Amino acid sequence: MRSAPTILHLDMDAFYASVEQASKPSLRGKAVIVGGLGPRGVVATASYEARVHGVHSAMPMSQARRLAPNAAYLVPRFALYRSISDQVMALLRALSPLVEPLSLDEAFVDLEAGGTAWDERSARLVGAKLRADIRAVTGLTGSVGLAASKMLAKIASEEAKPDGLVVIQPGSEREMLAPMSVRTLPGVGPATGGHLRRAGIHTVGEIAEAGEDELVRLLGKAHGHALYAMALARDARPVVAERETKSVSVEDTYDVDIHDRMRVGLEVQRLADRCVRRLRGAGLSGRTIVLKVRRYDFSTLTRSETLRGPTDDPAVVREAAARLLDSVDTTGGVRLLGVGVSGLADYTQEDLFAQAAGGAGEEAADGEEPEPVPDPRPEVPVERHWSAGHDVRHAEYGHGWVQGSGLGRVTVRFETPGSAPGRVKTFRVDDPALETADPLPLVETPPDLPEPMRPREASPPRPLEA
């Protein structure tokens, strides 16, 4: 472990909810919950105002509604979140070539590798400037932890929340960790925490006192050794700039169980097409097709098929997913379906196109996409769908967002990130003057982003002046 707190961990504060509050003036300072709004949806992020009521991420949305009935419930806007994440990651890459993103709103940075920090003072200055730059570029806040290891930097950022900065000085780690709950350590979830609690171990300091042999007896060799090392603040993991993508997948949870076998098959083909679009968007192909089916009784089945080589052809993936579905009993209903591709590569193998049954996988002329699978059900008029929280534009009233819809009506609040809280209007769902719109920037004129730092040797410590 290094001798200076030059590993930085950034965690954006209630990221999805904060983006929604920044883009919607009427929601600032109010409880906002982002996630799936169906009866089986879960909370993706809750604002700090919603957390006061006990709402947290991964909670069933039905429970969140009971705890915070007056909160604003919004459907995620992942394209917007990803664009803002790109801005934040650009700021991090300007500090060091070693940036390890963990998600859209969280990353480690090795400041020493970038030559931007070499001691506590320089690291603290970098952390403070980063927080200011994030606010200037995105209008949002992030919490920063600085320490001599990844584990401690992440713990420090948790202590800094919300909108703060905490530095853990080398040499003070064990004293700082000792009174903390065992759940503070990575990998200690409810099950492991329960084992430790039943053994009378409640704090990190008590883990260290128990000794390695006792932890191995309680938790097994691998977990026991790892947990003991963490309790002693030992963590030599490096910041890794590129994290290899293991698989690409998509899945949907249905509000009502699907019983019709033909409908299940159509959903699987639709998911296969979505998965391929995501695969191609990442410039990847894969050779193992995976089908996931969660049945009415919550039992989850996974089936996979490995092809002769990697493909990104939608017909091949559809055919493989259909074959996998043939081996699954869906009697009783299906509540979740997923299609994934693993065994990834950055090329395709042309002869795989022949694997699609009946010639359906033959390469389309001029690189065109194969025709979509027709839906045999009779055509019926489709009511326009307006997702809560998503952007719209009205020919007369301008830019706004959907507050809610139902019974043939949609309610819109007309406001922008830079306006005062706006007025509310209700329209027919098929109003020709109303259309979907792209999100507006959270900051009207963000400053220029710095150029990402190129890999180079770390700068040596600056000599003390005489």
C-alpha cells in the first residue's frame, strides 16, 4: 500500500435523481424516486429527500410508494445519464490515464499515475478542484474519497456523502476502521454480516481481534483470509483503466405474467434484436447465446448455446434464443425474460450466417438489416405512450416533461433546467401538437472540458524549497 492518499474514489450524489431534479426546477428540494413504475418495478435511485422516508435503491417500487406516497416517481432516462457520465469521466481522465469506472456515476482514479498528486496536500487540492469542475460542467455534486488504497478511498467517499470530501491519512486507517460496522467492508452483505453477528462480531475492530483462524472457521478459507486483510486495512489492488466486458444482455420484467406461448416467443425475439443492437453499438460479437426465464413461481432458468464462432447477426441470435426457449416449460406463466451474448470478440465469423434455420440468417444485400419478425396478431390502434419524467415539446407551450398519463390524457409541466418552476397543462394523449423531445442540457454553457491526460511517467515528488 502506498504512503500517500493518491487513490481517488468519486461517487456522484443520488445520480439519477439529482439529474432529474437539476432538469426539473419544480422537483428541487423534493422527494424524487427513479425506477420501474410497474407493480414489479424497483427503485434505481432515490433523492436524499426521499431517503428520509426510508426509500433506498433496489427496494420494490410498491414499498417505496407506501413509504413516500407524495414523492415524484419517474422513469429512467439512461441516454441522458450516460451523456452526463461521459462529461464526468472526461474530467477524471484529465487527471490520470488510470481511471477505473465502476458504473455511470462511480470511478477510481490513480492520481499518482497521472502525476497530479504525490502527497496529502496535493491530493486534497485535486479532489476539491474536481468537485468544483463537476458542478461547473454538469450542475451536479459528487462526493470524493482519497486514501492509499481502493477500499479505503471508497469508504472515504461514503463518509463524505453528500457533496463532501474526506481524506484518510496513511497510518490512521486501522484506528478509523475499528469502530465501523462490519457491513462497511466490501463483500460483507446480509448473510456474512449475520454469521459475524451470531459470533459476537459487530465492528471492523472486532474482526481484527478475532484473528484470521477464527474468520476462516466462520466463513471459509478464501472469504476469511480476505476479510481479515481488509480489517487490517490491507488492499494492494491497482486501479485498472480498462474493465473487460464479459457479456451483453437485455431483459424485461412484465407487469402481468405472460401465459401465451406465442407471445413469449415474440418477446424473446424482440429481446434478441435489442441485445444485438447493443452488441453492435459496442463494436462486439459473441459466440454464446444465453436465455433467462423467470417463471410465475420466481424460479429462474438459464439456458445457453455456444456457436462455432462469434456473431453479431440478429437472425442467428434470434434462432439460437428460439431453440433455447423450446427446452423451457413456461406453463403457469412468465414474469421475466432475458437474452444475452457472452464469449465476446471484436470480429464476426461470416460462415455463421448459415446457422440460422431456413436461410433466415443469410446476409442481407448491401449490409441491410434483416426484416423484423412479423407479429401474427391482428393490428389494433396503438395509444401513444408518455413515460413519466420524459421530455416533450408542445407547439404552443414549448419544452416540458410528462408528470403522468392515463385515461386518454397526459399531464405536462412546462419548464426547463434554467427556468422557474413551470405551469401544468393536460392534453389528449393523441394531441398532434405534442411530441417527444430530447433532454435539454443541465448547464446552458458548460466550460470546455480539459483534454484527457495521456499515459506518462508519474512526476516525482516536488523538492521542499529552502
